[in-house]
Amino acid sequence: MVRILKPMDAVWLLNERGDTPAHVGCLIECTPPPDAGPGFLLDVVARWRKRTTFVEPFNLRPRMVPLPRWEVVPDDEIDLDYHLRHSALPRPGSQRELGVLVSRLHSHPLDRNRPLWECHVIEGLADGRFAVYFKVHHSQLDGVAGLRAIGRTLTADPDAVDHPPIWADRHRAERAAADRDRGAQGAPAGGDGGSAVARAPRRGVERIRRVGGSTRAVTRLLGDQVREVARPRDPGRAVPFRTPTTVFNGGIHAPRRYATQHLPMDRMRTMAKAAGVTVNDLFLTLCGSALRRYLTEIDALPDRDLVAALPVSVRDAADQGGGNAITFIHGRLGVDVADPCERLQAVSASTRIAKDLLAPVPSSAMDTYTLFLMGPYISQLAVGLGAHVKPMHNLVVSNVPGPPEQRYLDGATVDCIFPLSLLFDGQALNVTAVSYAGTFCIGFTGCRDSLPSMQRLAVYWGEAADDLEQGLGLTAREAEAVA
């Protein structure tokens, strides 16, 4: 069976170059169980190496001619020793040393002659801790699909041992087989089949009506976007291509920098409630605060606000598949506002406008809308002009829900799940957050050559949270309590 790529999945492959690898990843930091012996991690890796039956998309490789499509690689042709690697930091490894290693691993493109994923088990962290860095091509999993796959791989049972790794998720394989069987069986014979035939014309009319309504909604929204780009009417609205050119919007090179930050979800929720905004608005505002300080220090603060592209998942809650199911809105980051509380309100107003604009577009039209919205940006990248024309946005900021409860990996406690993302020419910084088990985990992925001392952004983000708490009249202890 030929698996032709969906347009939005093919985009990530078609615009990939050696210096702009299009994979995403996650860094899972773990603490071994109290009774773990010195060979604990060796045993985990040894058990994983025995898992040589692969489920989609971890057995797929791309073929681009004559059409972008997936080719299934037989299990006996997949070299697990290539995909699964065991590394070690000099003991006791610090967070900085872990960040340096992960930055290097994240810089290299995936081999298109093989399935597009790698898993690195990294030992040597202080106190016997270890990490797992996993990367997969964005054409196969977006952020939500990737976190769901990770969530199924980890377990809520601290005593579970030999849980299948991500490439060998048996439950997922069983569900896929059942879905294929149901599809092969088709409609039942008899009265139901006859009624289905009778309903076909009515369904066709309904489908045409839905397509017509979707087209009108998409056309109205895109027309509004074009008019706003040409002649802005609302100063509080973030508009693509109405952006300043900053240090984040030049050419990029392959080496990456990576930094992390985290904050208790209780503090995030309490600040958001005190200000009457969402947690995501708060996250964007703290990004704006950190960016304002960073740009001021390197004497590169623009005279206008930054515009962030904000991915929005349109994946159904029951959809456990791969590929991409996202669209984008645009939001302000408030770097032109000095007061953190005023910045928060400006950001919140901007995201409300963006959500209201997107609301009329039905889910059936999201792919069409996204292709038309991002078409100019995709075209710029395709012809190599991403760093030489007006940027559509200054950076991408994303917030992805992770497992809400504590998870374990073969008895080891999963402490944090940090995301890593991708960059393209004209977009040298990505900030992505994952909420996991009461912790808000943030990953800063940047171009090493474009952003000096990028790790300061992570530090400034944490300090911005302290400043905003003070501005909202909250003490640190009050902010840690759920209101």
C-alpha cells in the first residue's frame, strides 16, 4: 500500500536542509529507583535492544520521487544499534554538560535512508540520575502526537518493568491492526447496506454544503489577514509580516544551543488567576520579558513589538495517530512594554483577538486554511529567501500538554520532560513548553551562531516569573499555593 504524505507533512521534508534539520525531540530526565544497582541502566538498554519489532511511524522512511510517500521498512532491515545509542557524561555530569551534549545531538539531521528517529540513553548525571534524548522527524509526529506517544511509553506504575519502548508500543500496533481489519470488512450486507446507499446522495449534498461553508470562512479570514498586513487597523493585534527584523531573523547554521527552565504549575496557575488570564498568556508574557531583557543587553531591542507564531493543535482527542494536525495563530510578546503587568494584559488581549479570528474556521477546513496562511512563508523557505525578506514572525512559541500524572521508566521516576524543536532560516529561536506532572518544563532551542549566550534566556525567564509575582502583589509562597 502506498502512503502518500499529506501536504503539511511533506512540507517538513521538502524544506529541510543540512543546516535546518526538521526533527523535534524531547529530553526525559530520570531518577533510578532507590534499590537500583550499578547495572540498572545497562539492564534497561539490554531489554530495549531485544525489542526488534517496530510499529509505525518508526518503521517508515521517506521516498520523495515521483511523489512524497512513506515506505515501510521490514523489521529485519532496521538496525536497532544505529537508532538506539548508549552514551555517558563524565561523572558527575551537570545540567550544563547535558545541555551541551543534547545540543550537539540535536544539530545533526536524521538519515533519510533509515526510519527517521533516534533514541539516546545518557548516563552519568549527578546522584546517579540519567536522561533519555529522543528525536523524530516532524513529518511523522507533531508535538501533541509525539507527547502522546511518549506518554504511552512511560507508565504510571512504579513497579512496571520491561515496558515496551516507543518504537515497540504493542497496544498501538494492536489498535492499528484492528482499524485496518474494520476498514477491510466494509459496510455490512443487508438492510444497513441498502440504507447506506440510500443515504449517499444526502451525504454528498451535506459534504458540498460543508465545503462551501468552509471555503467562505477561510476566504473571509485570509482576506482579513491580507487587509491587516496592508493597512493595520488594530494596534493590539499581532499581524504576520508586520514584524521588526531582529537577531532572530537572519540566516542560521547547523549547530544548535539548548537550554531548559522549569516552574511549578501551581505558581503558573496562581499568577494566571490573579491576573485573570490563561496559563498560556502567562507563558508568552514571561517569554516576552526574557526576550526584552536579552535584546536590551545586546543592544538589539527593536522599536516595535515581536510577533510569535503560536501552533494550535487541531488533533481530535481520540486521534492516536501520527503526522501533523496543527494550524497557527499569531500573538504579541509585549517586548515594547516596560511594565510586566501591562505586558501581560497586552499579550492576553492579542491572543484573544487571534482565537476569535480563528473560531469561525471549521475543523474540516483547517488544513486548507493552514496551507494558505503559511504558503508565503513556506515559499520563502523553499527558494532560500527565509533570511532575506520580511519575516512572517520573529520566533515560534509553543505549549504542549504532557502527561498530567507522575510517570516512570522501568521503575525510574521521570522528573522532567523537556521539549526540543526545529529552526528554519529567518527563525533562529524556538521556545516550547510541556506541562508534566505539576511542572511546567521549557526548552529553548536556538542557532548557536546567531544567539550569543542564549542560555541567559532561560535564566531571565525564571527571574521574570519572580518579577511578575511581585507586580501582581503575590509572595513566592502565595504563588506556590493553588488559589
